[in-house]
Amino acid sequence: MSVEATRVPAGRAAREPDPTAEELEGQKTARRAKRNTTIGWWVLTVIVAVWCLFPVASILATSFKVPGDLSNGQFLPTTPSTVNYEEILVGDSRQLFLTALWNSIGISVIATAIAVVLATLCAYAIARLDFPGKKVVLTVSLMVSMFPVISLVTPLFNMWRTLGLYDTWPGLIIPYLSLTLPISIWTLTAFFQQIPWELEQAAQVDGATPLQAFRKAIVPLALPGVFTTAIIAFFIAWNDFVYGISLTSTEAARPVPAALAFFTGASQFESPTGAISAAAIIVTIPVVLLVMLFQKQIVAGLTSGAVKG
Amino acid sequence: MASITLNNIVKKYDDGFPAVNNVSLDIADGEFVILVGPSGCGKSTLLRMIVGLEDITSGELQIDGTRMNEAAPKDRNLAMVFQNYALYPHLTVYENIAFPLRLAKSKSGDSTGGANGGSNGGSRGRSLGGAGGGSVDDRVRKAAEMLELTEHLERKPANLSGGQRQRVAMGRAIVRQADAFLFDEPLSNLDAKLRGQMRSEIAQLQRRLGVTSVYVTHDQTEAMTLGDRVAVLKKGELQQVASPRELYEQPVNLFVAGFIGSPSMNFLPATLKASAEGTGGAGGAGGSGGAVLSSPIGDIPISAEKAAVAKGHELLMIGLRPEFFEDAQLVDEAKKGKGAVFTAELSHLEWLGHEQYGYIEFEPDEKVRRLLADLAAEMDADELRPQVVTTLSAESRVRPGQPTDLWVDTSRIHIFDPETGENLTRDAEAGAELTRMAAEEREREIEVAAAKDG
């Protein structure tokens, strides 16, 4: 082909005419369209990033303002100070904030752990076994997560008071499970369904007991999914406000988001905005850390390459 | 190494559907047996029952004479290559291959060494270098070398090409001294070129290791080229087990005849007639009995023996392989006598360089059309078109759309009973002879491979 082309260029030209102006125009348009798409994505990304991060930046800036700066209408503090952080970590609000932080961590971790364990079992069954009512389980859990939290709060309040669960850790862990379980079941089911379960059989043929096969072939693949689910569940529990504020009355169980509402300024006439901002920043830190630490696991496409792909 | 014996194996699912029905098969030590059939014929189920991933509903599975029905997969000491390779994605190639060895090691006693050591020691030792004694590292490297994977040992499966993944899966199988290899359509995920290459690699490897192998495929090229014997299954029932040659030349029924061979055998409806003198275009024809089969493409004279088996059947199905046909002008005079010449019009022609396919269309009646449709459905093929495919010499200058003289080798014609599908002209004796020859061939090849490896 190439030999022929070099030997008789004229003949080639006759048979394969140069691209017409129309074709060239078409190619140009296609390239331009592609470039436009790329630019479009960038613009969109920037808009979304600004939209999401501006409030965070604003809170961050506010948290470093001295009380006098709070209402001066400027974005940046005129004299950056850590007075707000001192206030909540070592100052007057210390008691309120640190106990709330402890409550938040404890309740969220326990709720996450229970949710992940239960959801793992449930998702495993849904992904692996064939039983009647599979769809029902999934649908019901979806419905539960759709149910508006605010409509549950009042009945729960009354029930918890009667049962003695009001203002206790279990009193929050249980409703948090209703938030974290459905999403955990859904993510884990989706994840487990992608695992090449044939590996388990391959391992058994290779000489593993069923338990070994599960531990050596399946668990390493399932762990990233469980991790991801745990992190998502933790965030949901961590960020809850409605249950936190309605089902607690003292520091015995009040989580941070609810506790923020009880901050007071130095005097009655001073707004606690600075302290609230500082607390919000501190509460955000674990979330950011978690995402950064486990980003790899979250994104890990560990299963790719296991089967033909 | 081991022989595998299946006695009346049945697999029934909960709904009572028998996926595998009463299959009995003896697989000799070192033999390469292919299970072939259209999709849904139960071939994979059968393989998974052998390896222990499916329960056996009834019947008995023996490995080396020991009943294995209840043994867990890990206790059967078989190696399997899965269709999608089933590599462990979190492990490197090295660790993937070493996986079975590490498992064996972690078992406190060395059950592999103890229980199967006796049979392993001898012949397999030669190929994997006294494998029993080698360390995990030695054995993995040896296997990797054999499969040309040495430079990929540290990579993850996700970064390998399809062919390399396939090799890793093979490596995991050969690294241990399994009693038999089981392959579940191992090449179906590869592209055509790679498939051919891996096919010959598998064949050579099997001979070098001399290990009993069972190979499931729906690809008849793989079946014909790899197998010492091929078991053809249809809807869970064993149709015929024989060497590829016997399957091709002495098929037991319509299904096997149609399934084996590409392009597949032509089936034509025919009725037996006593020959009136000078019927058809038959040029001299060898029919001393003077019987002819009247078919849509003309009257075909047949020998007295064939006429005898055909007698008593109102409608017959005759089977003619495409290569039974030839352009009449290109047939030697000496050979011409074995067949008959008829005139037909080719509807179209495909010239492939080394040969060409000529197509003759015919108009079947309703009953025949239904028979052909049933047959097509059984073979998992598209609709069987009422046409005859002929393989003609590439030199032939026949043109479609014109009456053409074609010669057909009538001595090799197959006659089937359309009701039962049975091949009335099958010569069981000749068939058995072909399979016997194949078995001898295998013994010799293994010896040659052994000699080569020193």
C-alpha cells in the first residue's frame, strides 16, 4: 500500500481525492466542539467549587475574627486572633463544646459500626443469595431513608421519654441507625454485586476451605466497599442536627451540631458567632481528614482486572 | 495423574429440570477430553460437578477409582481454569500463581504431599523438576518461565493483556500437582488470533505434562484440534463420545453430524426409489443394486448396502458434507465412478482463495422445513436455510445463476432416520477403529513429549 502510494502519487490523488473543504470544516468543528466541552467542564467545576467552598472559607475567616470584627462586613479578619478557639477549647464554653464533641464522636462511631455490620450481613445476603422478598428489603430501606426526619421526631420524643431513652446515647444511636442503615445497605449491595464471586470458587478449587476462600479472596476486595460505606455512614451521623437537638436536653448526649445552638457570647448582648464558627471548623476537620486519608480506598477500583475487562 | 469416571451422573435443579441427564464417561489417565455442545447443554454444569462446585444429584463420580461425590473441592486436588480467569485482583501475578501453594503450605500437615504424593512423584516430576521438593519460589518461577510470564511476575492482573491473564490462570493450575486440569471455555474471551495461539499452547502443555484434562467449549475448532476424545452433549444428554475423526466420519445421529464440521453437513430430504434406467444426470454411478435416493437436488444413486438400510422408511434425511461435492469438470475419471454427477444452479458463490463455497437453494415441503427448524434450534444455530453448501476447488470457474454440472461423492453419503435422528449408515466398527487409533496416537505423543523434555 505504502509502496504503491509513493510510486504513483498522482494515481493515489486521483483515486483518493484530498479532503474537501467541507470535510476540513467538519474536522475543525469537531475539534472546536471538543475544546468547548473541556472549557465548559472547567467552568462548571470552578462554579461548583466556589459555590461549595465559599461558605467554608467564610466560616474559617469568621472563626479568626475578634468579637469587634464580627459585624464589620469584611471577609477577612482585620486582626486575626485565636480568641474563639481559646474560648471553646479552654475558655468558658469548654465544658459545653468538649462534652458535645465526645458525645458526637461516641454516638457517630457506635452508630456507624452497628450500621456497617448489619448492612454488610444484609447486603451479602442480597447480593449472594436468592430468596423471596429481596426486592422488598431494598425498597423498604429506600423508603425509610426517604421518610422526612422531622415527621418522626415528635413521636420519637414521646416514646423515648416513656422508655427512658430520652437524652441518652442509645436514644440517638437508634434513630441514627434509621439514617445510616438504608444508605449502607444500598451502597454495600451495589458494591458486593460487583465483586467477582467466582474468585471464591477459584480459591476453593485451589485448595482453600470455604472460610479461607472468603478471607483470602473476597475480604480484600470487599474491604474498600465497607470502608467507603463506613465513612459515608459516619458523615450522616456526624452531620445530624434534627435528632440531636430534639432528643437531648442536657450535656449527657447532646452532639456538637446541636450544642452549637447553645453557645452564648461573653455577654448577653454579644453574639457567639465567632465561637460557633470556630466549633464548626473543628467539627469539619475529622470529615476532611477522613476523606483525605481514605480517598484511595474510596476511589480504589480494586475489582477491575479480576475478570475480563 | 488420575482417571476420572462418571457413572450415570444426573444434575437436577430445584425445579426438576435435569441440566445433566444420566451421563457416563470414562476419562483415562492423561487423556484430553472435550465436552462440547450448544449453550445450555449442561457441559459447564458437568465440569463443575467434577470439580465439586455443583452437587451431584445422583450417580457416582470417581477419581482414580475413589468415590468423590461428597468431597469438598479442595480435597479433590483438581485444577481449574475459569472462563473469566478468576484471578485475584489484589495479588500480583507471582502471588496469584503461588496462591494454591501457600494454601497447601498453611495446612499444617502436607496433605498434598502425603495423600497424592505417590501418584505425583513419577511422571509429573519430570516436567516441573521434581516438584515435590522445590520451594514455592522455585515452582512459581518454573511455571512462569514455562508460560513466558517471568517479566510480569510483579504486576497486578489489571495491568495485563487478555492473553497474559489467561496464562496466569494456567500458571495457577500447573504450579500444583493437580490430578487433572479442568478448563471452562478458557479461550472464549480472547480475540481470534490469540485464541489460535493459546489453543496450540494448551495442547502442547497438556502433552508435556501428560495430565488428564477435561475441557469445555462450544467452539468446535477447539474441540476437534485439542481433544483425544470429544463428548458431544445435547440438552444434558451425552450423544456420542469419540475421537474427532470418528465424530466427523461416523456421527451417531443427525445432531452430532450437524454440530461437528464447518460449514456444517447439508441435510436433504429424500425418498428411496428403485432406479429406472437412466434416471437423473447420474454418470455411470456405482449402484449395482440400482437404487436411487430422490432428493430436491436430483436423484442420487446409492449402493445396495445403503439401499438396504434405507428400506422401509418413507422419508429419509440424507447428509452430505460440503466437501463431498466438486465441480464435475475437475474430477478425475478414476474418482468419478465413486459418485454421481447432477446438474444444479448455484445461487451464489464465495471464493476464499484456497477453496470456494457454492450455494444451491432448494424448496422443501412443510414437514421437512419443520424438521430443519427443529434441528437448527437444537444446535443453537440460526435458522437452517434450505440450501446446500458445496466446497469446490478454488480453480473451478463455475458461475452462479447458470446450470452447472456438479459431482457428488455418493459412497460417503450418510442416511438418517428423520424421526429418531439415528444414522442408518453408521459403521460402528470403522468408527471404533478411528478412536482406537487416536488413543494410540496419544500414547505416542506423550512419549515423544517426555523424551523431548529428557
